[in-house]
Amino acid sequence: YQRRVHGGVFFVNRSRYASTDPPENFQGMQQLVPEEFWDYSPAVQARYEDLLKRKLETLTPVTTVHTRPDGGRLVAIAYNKTARPSGFWRDLSEILERSGVVANRKFAIRFSNNVLVYSFYIPKASDADIQTFLHHAALLDIIPNSNLQSLLYDAQFSANHIAYSHAATMFTNYFGAPNVEEYNALKKNLAKSLDSEGNLTLLKALNRRLHRGPQESYAHEVVKRFPEIVSGLYDDFVDKCNGKGVGEINEALKHQIERLVGERSDKHVLMAFLLFNTHLRKTNFFQPLKSALSFRLDPGFLKNLDFPEIPHGIFLIIGRDFKGFHVRFRDIARGGVRMIRSANEHSYETNSLRLFDEVYGLAYTQQKKNKDIPEGGSKGNFLLQLGYQGSGFLSFERYMDAFLDVLLPNPYVKDNLGKDEIIFFGPDEGTAEWMDWAALYSKQRGYKMWKSLTTGKAPALGGIPHDVYGMTTLSVHGVALEVMKKLGWKEEEVTKFQTGGPDGDLGSNEIKLSKDRTIGVVDGSGVVFDPQGLNRQELERLANSRKMIENFDASKLGKDGFKVLIKDKNVKLPNGEVIEDGMQFRNTFHLHPMVQADLFVPCGGRPEAVNASNVHKMFLPNGQPKFKVIVEGANLFITEDARLVLEKAGVLLHKDATANKGGVTSSSLEVLAGLALSDEEHSKWMMCPKDGEAPDFYKRYVEEIQRRVVDNAKAEFDCIWREHEATKKPRTVISNQLSDKINQLDDYIRSTSMFDVESTRLAVMHKALPKTLLQEVGIKEVLERVPEAYQRAIFSNFIASHYVYQYGLEANEIGFFEFMKKLLE
């Protein structure tokens, strides 16, 4: 490739617009265009109007190619303008030249709705050259800006090579940690000790946390040092995408890396690129227009990274303004999608470091929690790039769009997986308001199961809001009530501490459903505390209006009570203690010596708020625990090793996978309604008028879900209580063993022919399916509409969960025979 040198002159105008706040839907050009737009010819105006209309209908860049009377071409590309880096214009020019195309004029025009259109007047070029340019221009738009762009300027890499290097670098950063001999030796020695289980768990967690792969910046430098090898790795990636050597490591490339790369760390990076290729199964990389890159990976590479269980599948998704994952533990799975923002660079680095660990941990907990429902556990997350903290919804749109690229049949995506995947999404931190959009967008893209793609939708779309009906709290508070009953406590006399405030789903409903003496509440705004008990009427006022504790009326506090907000500095408490920083005080208040109560219910807070390094602060100076009972409503609030420490000290603890499962039950049955009802039935029976009364079917269905939530919570609680009384094992361990036993039996039943026996299938499905659904639709119609794979999941899960809860961990073949005999009667 021989670089050509051109001179050029650029003119820059400051545009003025009729409206700086245009409507979301297209309502004419007048509110979108700069004043100079009206100087263009009618034909040019019409081309821009067509581009804008098309761009508003899609998340991807939109292109057009117009042939001029002189035979030249006008090529235009419309992008979303989101904090685009200053070098993007140069990047487009480099791609244009690398495609063998010369433009004698270039224009850029921004519309007031943040659509940016680049236009190129090209006197002579082939159709193939122009299509190559458009593909690379669209690709470069969706990857983050980095120093890899210099390889484009030096004519060593194409946009394809740079995009591939970005994806492989992200994989390397999270999964490319070298195997360290010293760590393996320590793990081997610890395994021989008497107290090996707890030590090994902690060691593996530390290994995952501290022993990450190389930083992205280092990996980028390796790419720049070995462009020829990376080009070979890219060629191997292309082969894998086309179905050649899928799942097989390229031995020739492996030998080349071992022979030519001397530095050990450099070798690890390039070997991780090779591992990325080997475990790739599907990608939208070669789809001409896309809003983000998505890669479906076989998760076998986790085997050497000390994760407790290998999931069913991993998705890696990269956009210009975000990066993220989706982890699923079964072929049919459901879980929320979480958005992660960062307040500053340090926060971003911390969030980035934990990105995969957090999504894996949440999905793993979800898998344990989902033992009562047909869907396995899954979780998705995406981290906004530091300069894009205001692009949350756009990033979510791109995340979902890229996911659908590899989920739906796609002529540009080679399916090296060989089977359809059924995935459902739910709301999580930062994304709850966007579930309606995702369902309707998937319908627009032709997804047949669009009614069930997302849960947490508005009632107007058939959603069942957990907060309105208290679904999550019915389970958490139900476990707390069962504990009190066993201990002979009167709820009105129980002191309780709570994280997660009256503005949240779980926090607000915990306040409304409880009758205890709550001494303290922590939420996003700060801390409110009164050792004599907070004014319940004031708490209920905030819970009913979903307001944070910053709105708590301080005049209703006792003489020893206080309110400290995150913005406060140097606040003196009634006991004389001075709080220098309100934010730090809020973050660690659950560990403060003054916080002690009968019951602790975490209803919110960051994962691992109590862990091996700070669990000692959950004890008083005399060694007694600060809390007698902990019912863990917030997912992953306490780490596994910390739970075991607390239980060993006598704390009666029920972990998240046991207590917080009402929401997943409700969501699962929301999914089922979407699958079992026709579009007409779903619209008539499940979609609630915004200002009207819910349909009778909807009300009866919700009531049945609430009963099932309570029944499931009690069934597991009773089983754990019996097992603990008989064995004295920690309840945390019993909960894990119950989840494992149910999931293993579930998998085993699914692998047998039990479902294929019609009499058995119908008998089980009659009991497993909601009565409200069967009464209105009938079992025949339900089974004709619901995908067979989902039916099999319902069948096997119902048998496995009910059998284990009834017969316990020591259940045997004879017990199973008796159980099935009764079930089929």
C-alpha cells in the first residue's frame, strides 16, 4: 500500500437552529436543520430528509450512495453524535484512502436532534470500493477511540483489524491471566489443611479479584509491537466466523507466537487472543450495519480461572460508549440487565476491574435463586465509558440491538452454536424504565416471543410490577416472619436495621409490610437513625411516596437520633462523635459499633458490603454479633465466607438465594403469560389501561402469583430449618446444597424421556401451570403455544423443586418413587 499525499482546505461554520429541543419523532425538517440548510438545492434537501427519517428508525449508521450526472458519487453516512472524538474525521479520511477512494469534497452537517451526517463527493470509484469504505466507516463508529488508531494512520491495519483487536483486548483483560505456579502450589497445600473449604474459597476469590489479565493499554502496545502476528490472529478469527476450525486452537499460530515472542507478558496477550478465537461461536462482526459488536462465547476458558461453576454461555458486547457482558447458566435463562455509571476516573477503574466478577456473581446467585422456576439464572451488565455518563439509554439500546443480532436468524451471522437460545431479560439498576422499549423493539425486529423478552414492563404492556404488588418483599419478609415464629418473637417488639430506603422497591415494601421497631435506615441519600426506634408514621409516609430518607422529618427523631446525608461534612452526632464525610459514613454505617439490633434486613446496597476483610466489624467488643438474625434481601450484600463467619458465631442467617426469590417467581410467570397467550388474548387480559381498572384475568393471575411466592418461600424455609436441626450445618451451606440438588435433579430429569410419556407430562403440567391460565386458555392451547424446550423446563423444574423441598437433601430413589406416585394420582 502506497500512501498518497493530498492537500485540503476546511471551512467551519457555527450553525444556528430553529429549535434546540426537537421532538423525538420526525415532524418535519424545520425544527432540525441549521439555517444554512435552506441554501441547498431541493434535491439535496430531499436526500438529507430521507437520511434523517431512516436514521430515526434504526440504531445503526445509515448510508446512501447517489450517482451524479457527471458519473461521480455522493456518499453520505448518518451517525448519532455522542461525544464523538475529535479524530473521527481523520479516521474516516484514512479509511476512505485505504479503500482506494479519493474524495475531492467532504461535508459534515449536524442536526439539532444530534444526528451527524458526513458526505463525500467521489469523482471515480468502483461499487466494491465504496461498499468497503462504508463497511469500515460503520465499524469504526462503534468501537472506542484508542491509540490503536495509529495503526490505521500508518497503513498497517484496516478498521476490521482495529475492531478485532479491541474485542480480543477486552477478552484478554478479563480472562487472559497467566497461570502462576506459586498460586497453584499454595492452593494445593491449602487443600490438605483441615479447614480447607473456607480457605480455598477465599483464596480463589482473591485470585479472581487480583490476578486479572493485562491492562488494555498494555495489550494495545503488544498489538502495535506485533502487527503481523495480530493480522494472522485476525485471519484465524475470520476463519472461525466462517465455520472453519471452530473450537480448535490454531497450532500454527500458537507455534509462531511461542517462537517469535520472547517477553512472557507479550506472549500471554497474544495467546489470549488465540483463546478468544477458539471459544467464539457467533458474532455480528461482519453484519454491514450494526450499533455495537456482540460475541457469543463458549465459556470453557473459565475452567482454569477458579470460578465455582462454568456457565452455559457468555456474551461480550462492545460499543463506542460502553462495554458489557451477559452470563447465562442454562439454555433457557432469565435475569436483569444492570447499567453501571462512574463518578470519576478512580470509580471507573474500580467498576471496570470488577465488571465480569460482578455479572458472574449476580448470575450465579440468580441460578441458585431460580431453583423454583423453569429459567436458569442469568445477568447482564454494561459499564458506561468515562466520557459517556449521560448516554445510558442510548448505550442500553445498542446493547440490546447487538444482542438481538446474534439471537435472531441473521444471514450475516454464522451460527457455530447449532441451536436456538431462549433468553429473557429483566430490569436492574439503571434500566427499569427501559423494559417496554426493549420488548417493543424486539417486536419491530421480528422476535416472535417479544411479549416475554423483558419482564418488569409497564402494566399497559402486560407487565407485573414487583414494587406495586410487593413480589420481592413477600418472599424476604415472609422468611423474616417464619424466623420470628420459630423463635417466639413478637414482631412489634423486634428491633430492626435496614439498608435500602423507602424510595426503592424492596425497601419501601419492607417498611409497609413490617410492624417492627426499625432503628435505622440507609439509602442513597444518607443515614437516619434512632436507637429508640424511628417514627413509623414518618417512614410509611416516605415509603408510600417513594422518597429517600433525606426527606425524613428530623423533628420526629428522639434525643439520641440523627440524620446524616452524603453531602454533609463535619457533623456532630448526639453522642459527640464527629462525622467528617457523610458519604463515607453512609457507605460503612452498617459496620458502625452503634448499629445493633435483633434483625438486619439488607434491602439495598453494593455487592460484598460485608466481606472477609470487614466482617469482624459485625461484632461487638465482647465478641457477640451485632445482629441475632440476618435475612439477606439485597443480592450478594454479604460474601459467602463472611456468611459462614457470622453463622459460626451464632447468627441465624438466610442468604439472598433463599430470601430474595419472590421477584424471579413473579417474572417467570409474567414470561409464561406472554408465551401462552395469543397477541389478542394478551392485549385483552394482560394489558392494563393506564388510567383504568386492570382486567379481571390480570387481577386473578397476580393474586395467584403472590400465593405461589409465599408458598415457595415457606417450602424452602421449612426444608432448611429441618436440615439444620438434623445436621447443624450452616444454613448458608444448606441453601447452596438445596440449590445444587434441585438444579442437578432438574438437569437429570430433562435428559430423560419422562416428559415424552404423555400421561406423565399432562399430570405434571396440570399441577405446574397456573390455574388461572388453564381455566381461561386450556392446557391443550397452552402446550401448543409454549415452546417445547420451555415446557420441558417447567416439567423438570416442578418435579425437582417440589421433591427436594418435601424429602430434603438425603432424599433417595425410593422417596422419588413415592413422590412421583402421589404426584401422578
